[in-house]
Amino acid sequence: MKPIDLRSDTVTKPSAAMREAMAQAEVGDDVYGEDPTVNRLQTMAAALVGKEAALFVPSGTMANQIALRALTESGDAVIAPRDAHVVLYESGAAAALGGLQLVQIGADGAFDADELRAGVYPADDHFPRTRALLVENTHNRSGGRVFPFEKLERVASAAKALGLRMHMDGARLFNAEAATGIPAARWAEPFDTVSFCLSKGLGAPVGSLVAGSRALIERAHRFRKQQGGGMRQAGILAAAGIFALEQNRKRLADDHANARRLAAGLAEIPGIRVPAAPESNIVMFERAGAAAWSAALRARGVLANPVASDALRAVTHLDVTAADIDAALVLMREVRV
């Protein structure tokens, strides 16, 4: 039996059709702006999120970091959701590369306007200047939670009143779109910059986009170069991104259905607790001895990551079918470690 890999939606493999699109891609030197396939991807991405321009970069971390640098100056403070990806999973890059201080607020990826206001430092030379707000949608650490849209509108309005610039880490933005039916461009509308990942649920092998005004993307382009993100004949990779946006974006709802199927099955297994129904493609669940149980599952061909001593995370994606979910649940019931 092939392994059922539920560790992350980053483990997807390019399909034969995607590989063919990559093989046929027209290329040029993207550092000179001459790769036609990269240029097409960037134009497509900007249109999807309702922005003037977009920039293709190697990773979601780079997308977030060059966006934050475009919006701030060294020594500024950025307000972010508690346990955001930029806080936990980007190797301290905001401090190391941008000279930024991150201020965490809220819970489970969301917060309200009052929490935002309370997180802003006083306008005094003793304090960092609170310059920007970052929102992560969906929120990885909380299990793919979608930031409630009306609450986000109120937060964005408050941020504008405070004079804050805004970035959306939309690594899984199209999962939020699939979960709510609200188009990505509406989610992104209040934000100065927005990023999204091609190599998670969309199934491309590598790459992210950051979008915003032409002026901000020109500034971000310089930071991409500083951080080693110029990829020359990157059209081969961009072709995979175009294929992903054209072919895989609409099927994300299938992953969400499989996540609900998995959560419902897990909830029926003695000793396992699912604290909340999944909102997108990430299932968080609790079981004692998570590491040992995960290791025993791996030996049986099911991969799921422990995230604490008594908690695990499973992520559905295009390489996991409903039949795979059912097979994984059978093994999860059998493993008694």
C-alpha cells in the first residue's frame, strides 16, 4: 500500500499533466523581467487577488518577509496573530532581515478591533513605531481556521483609522475562499499586500506570490533580490503555478470534505478527541502518547505529525482520496500504542 501522507499539504507531487506543462514552458531571464511564463503567472495572480501587480518568489516565508519589509522600516513593530507563521515558523526572519518587532494578539488566528487597538504602542520615541498589521488566513497553527469575514472587515477599518499598513499571509487563502465562497479578491481588498502559496493545497512543487500596488511590488522586487530570490529561467516553475491556479483551485473543497470525513472518523475512535470540526483542510486532534502513536502509524504507512505530547495534526490534499481517509482510519483504530 502506498503511504498515506497526512503530514502537510506541502507533500503533494506534480501530476503528469502539470509536469507536461512545465516541460513545455517558454522561458527567459526573470531577473531581467524577460520570462514570459513568470510574467503571465504574475499577471494572473494579481488579477485573482485584485491587486495591480504580483511577484513570483521561491517560498511563502520569502513572500511574507519581503512584503513586511516593503511596508515598514527597521525598528518598526508589526502586530500579528498569536502563533502566526511569521512568529513560529520563519526562523526569526522578521527580526533578522527586517529589524522588526512582532506583537502577538488574539487567539486561534483571530482578534477584534479592540484587541488590535490595545496592541498598538504609544506614539512616544521610547517605543517602537507600530507600523503594520499582519493577518494569517487561514491560520496554520490553530488548524486552518478562517478569519471571520465580518470581523476582519471591522479589524481592517480599525487598522486604517490607526494609520497601519496591512499584509495578509494568505498562504492558504484559496482554502478560505473554498470554505466560505467569498472570492480571494474580497478577502484581500483592504490589504496593501497579500501573499499566497502555490505548493500547498494547489499542488505545485514550489513557489509563492506576493501582490500589491505596483509601487510596493517594485520595492518588494529589490528585497527579493537582496534575499537571493532571483530565479532566472523560472518559467518552468511558473508553469506549474499557472496549472495549479487553473486546474486545482476549484478542487480544494474536496480536501475540505476529506478533512471533515477524517475528523468524524477520528471522533469515533476511543482515546481520541477532536476539539473542533475542521474549517478547511487541517484536522487537529488529541491522543495521549502522540509521538509513539505517530511512530507506530508511520510503520503501518500513515504519516501524521505530532504537535504536542498529546496532540497531532493531519492535513488533507490532492494526493489523498476519500478511500485513503477510510484506509487511514482503519489503521488508526488498530494501532493501540
